[in-house]
Amino acid sequence: MTKKHGELGPKWLLDQGVIKPDQAICAGFTYSAVNAHNGCLHFEIKTTGKSAHAALPHTGIDAIEATSKILNALYEYRQTLTAKKSAVPGIDYPTINVGLISGGINTNVVPDVCKIRVDRRLIPEENAEQAEAELREIVNQAVANIRGIKIEIRKILHAESFGPVPEDTPIISALASNWQSIMKEKGKLPINGVPIYVDARHFFAKGIPTIMFGVGPKLLEEANGHRADENIRLEDLLNATKVIACTLYDLLAVSS
């Protein structure tokens, strides 16, 4: 499994004992405290058939045609996931996405190999092993009637979900109090989950009280996340810095 998504950063530092935090504030947005996030599974699905001349397609085994059946099955499966509702505010239901596809060598050749990459987001209530077993069954059943097709399903990533952290945790209470003092006109600090996954999970997995808060708008779309011109507002930077500084002061004063 590929080592990434914080495994060579905070996870390594925690595992090696280089850092031993009592509490953690991880990157987030200015307008809420995030106490939970989704988990994630990434898979590569490789379909192998047999190449042939395009003038005689019946002499080959078309890997792209087989993959199209897998794609149809996965998209049908995606519709069923909307029924699995999370109890965590801000997290709705699980998702699945096919983000990459590659196959074939030329227009006049029956393709013998096709690969796709799949992203399966897990709500905090889900079991990752069960979700993986579901996906493997769907993929294998989709091509079960195609003779000569071989399927390889390789798990590339398993990111555990984070939280939910109880709302009365001291770090959340301190953050909420300072947020309300600095962002007076905004009322009470919202506490919710988000459908992405980040490094907060590594701290949470070690039993460290963790919250996500930082610089950014109310919604990921407003920040143009993972798109051109991803941005933050300078006003948010200033306010978030004040909130975090005051929160650290309060927490360190209590522990000293």
C-alpha cells in the first residue's frame, strides 16, 4: 500500500515518539470546528483480456468492454449508498467515484488491458472491511459471465475516519469560547464533520483530543479546493490566527 496522506509526516512523527502532543489542532476552516471526517479506500482495478486485430474482434477478449460492465455496476452501487445516512452533522452519506481510466494501445487493436482507479469514501459509522468486501463482490460479479477475463483488485489506500470527538472536550470548549469572543457577530461556533479525509485521523487514532480549525471559508467550494485559484481570505487568516493564539493561551495556562 502506498505510503502517503500523512503517513510519512505526522503519523511517522507520532509512531517514532518525535512528537507527543496532549492535544491537537489540525488544519480546517475558520467558520466551524470540525470534530469528524470521512474515511477513504482507494483501489486500482485491472481487467485483463486478450488482444486481437480490430478486423477480427471475436478472436480477442475485450478488456475495455469488460471494464464498462464494471463501471455500470459501480455507478448502480453508487445510487444505493445515498441510503446510508451518517448521524454526524456535516457528513451525509458514503460516496464512490471512478477518477482514472486507461486502456488499449491503438484504435485498430482489441484492448487486452484496462485499468481504473476508484475512490470509496466511508462515513464514520461504516466498517472498512465490509465496504471493501462489497466492492470486490460487485466487481467480480459484473464480469462473472465473461470467459477469459481476469480481474485484479489492488487496494492502494486505507484512510481511517476521524471522530466524532465529543463536543464537551476541553479543546473544543476553549476554541468555541475564543471564537465567539473574536467573531462576535457570527454567534455560536458551529461544530460539524466534513466529507473529506485529512491528517487529523492520525492524532485521533493515538487517543489525542483533536479538532480541525484554521483558515478558510464556510464551504470547500468557496475556497476552490483542488482547483485553479484555490484561495483563502486575509480576513479569515487574521481571525483564525487570533482564535488559535487565544485558545493555545487558555489551554497552556490550564496545564501549567
